[in-house]
Amino acid sequence: MTNVYTVRQVNAYIRNMFTQDFMLNRIYVKGEVSNCKYHTSGHIYFSLKDESGTIACVMFAGQRGGLSFHMRDGQQVVVFGAVSIYERAGAYQLYAKEIRLDGEGVLYEKFQMLKKELEEMGMFAPEYKQEIPAYAKTIGVVTASTGAAIRDIMNITARRNPYVQLILYPAQVQGEGAKESVVRGIHALEHYGVDLMIVGRGGGSIEDLWAFNEEEVARAVFECSVPVISAVGHETDTTIIDYVADLRAPTPSAAAELAVWDYYQFQESLRSCRQKMNRIMYQRLELYHMKVEKLRTRLNYLHPETMLRERRQHIADVSDRIKALMDQKLKMSRHQLELRKERLKGLSPLDKLNQGYAFAEQETDGRKGSIRSIGQVQTGDAITIYVADGRIEAEVTGVQEERYE
């Protein structure tokens, strides 16, 4: 029985045939662009045609990095990609990965091969990149002496910093002998001893820029002891030395912006720093002045003369307090003495005698004693009677008891 296949099976089989064909998976196709449409999704749908036929093409949004220009109908291009079948439509088409204007395909393949080789050798590694000096005084430029590149660099340098010295090596940047001329310029400026070097030229086709894709030029840039800024073509142009150089500038004008430090901005920054420094110094001086005043006050407080004066004042105060206390104590003692004096005065025998009283005593066994009772004397005893103005020697002639109430 004859085998019968579905449409899906046939399309899948044909697709597998395309997939297994090495040539169809890495193929360059050139032709004229027609029916070019940029879809809102980012995909680009177009056809390639020549005098014999047409092939449908698509470049998906994720592959747009391989397109450096805006496509339009009528352009002659070289498309790199893979041919496969679109199963839903049952039609084959070219899935584009890179698109170049016609004439660039072979050179671009050579460019990619050299780029891969140099990258594997480590010439693109960031650890080999030299730091671009922030304040370069002499800047060497390897470019054509009559091109727009050197005029742009000179204009920007004059605007940003008239004190930076530009040293031009007028190199041939296109055609036969261009790579040798550029290499000689790099070596000459390196030997001269510039602080920084700009190597490049204005924009052009890949053929025009090819001198900067040569391995000899790439090695000269890599081995140069002076930091190199590459400045080749327009922003979308990329050359081998862009990967090897210490810094890549999208244009010669941008290279000048990166290489030449802005003198006027530096002056403004310096002025701002000076003001900030003066402000900080003034604040610190104020702080130190306050500290000095504080220490001076403390020193005055701790000065021997001050301490001696305070001690003297303290002694004077203590002396005044002691004197006051002594005066008060003396006054109280005098008052108490007066009280006791009055009390003693009231008890004094002399006062009693002056008031008409008398004091009698007698001597018994060689001892004198006052007579307080009639029982102490007998008739005939000798006694002494004291009165206010003297004493009376008397003899007891009689004793009579009496009661006084």
C-alpha cells in the first residue's frame, strides 16, 4: 500500500533536510531589498530579489544588533543567516542574523575572524587596559591632516582647554599603505612621549575604515605604552582597534571630549573647593578659638596666683567666721559671767555684812569653823565675829535658844 503523509509530516521532513544542510545554516545571500516592513513587534520582514527570482526573509527583534543601518526598498545588501522552512505556510525563507550593505560581506567575515582570533589571544581583556590620564598636557593625534576629524578635535580642544598641546602625526588613513602609516604614527608619538593618544578618522564605508581593522594596527595599539583612545568613524561604526584600545570613543569629537580636560570647569571646581576649604578652615578656627578660650579660662582657674588668691579669700572668710564666732562666744561668756557675778554678789558674805549681818566663827582644835548653831558653843568659849568693817574678838557669856519663823 502506498504511504500517505500529512502536510505537517512533509513540512517537518523538509525542515529537517534544511537543518542538516551545513551550507544552508551559515549562508551569505546578496540581493536587492523589496517589500521591507518593520513590524511593531520589532521583527523586520523583507524579500531579496535579483533578475532570476525572490526569497522571503525575516530578521527577528533579538537579532537587530546585527543591523547597523535602516533598511529600505532598493538597497543592495548581503544577508548572513540560515535558510529554513516556515511550516505553517509551507514555504522556506531566510532567517537573517546579520545584514550589511553589498560589498561588506567578505570584509565583515574577515573582520569577525580577526576579532575572534585577537579576543582569544586576550588583547581585548580589561586587565590590559591603561587608565586614561585625567589631566593630560600633551595629546598625540594619529589621523589625516586634512580630514574633518582633526578639525573637530582642534575645535573642541580650543574650547575646553587652550593650554593642552595637540601633536598631530599626519597619517594616511585609507587606501594602500594606510596601515603602515598609522603604525608609524603610533610609534612616533609614543617615542615623542605624549601623555595620551587619539587614533582614528571620520566615518566611511567598511572599506574606507579597513586600515583600523588590520592586525598590525591592532598590535601597535595594544603594545603602545601610552594610553590610546580609538575614534574611528561615526557612532555605529566599529573597528578592531575599538576593542584593543584603552578607551573607545564613538566619534573623533567624543574622543576630544574624553581626552581634553575642561580648564574652565576645573577653574570653577577649584574655586568651589577653595570656598569650601575656606569655610571649613573658618569653622575649624572658630572651634579651636572656642577651645582655646575654654582652656584659657581653665588655666586662669588653675593658675597658682588664682588659686592662692582664692585660698587667701577662703582663709579671710574662715578668719572672719572664727572672729565672729569668738566674739559671739566671748559675748555669751561675758553675759554668763555677769549673771554669775550677780549671783555670786548676792551670795557674797561682804554684801551680807554690809547689810548689817555678822559672821561668827570659832577655833576648835586648831581649826576654824563657822558657827551655825548654839549647840556649837558653850559659855566661856572664845569666838570671832566678823562685821562689815572688821572683826570682834568675844567670849560667850550665855546661850539661849530661839525659834524664828
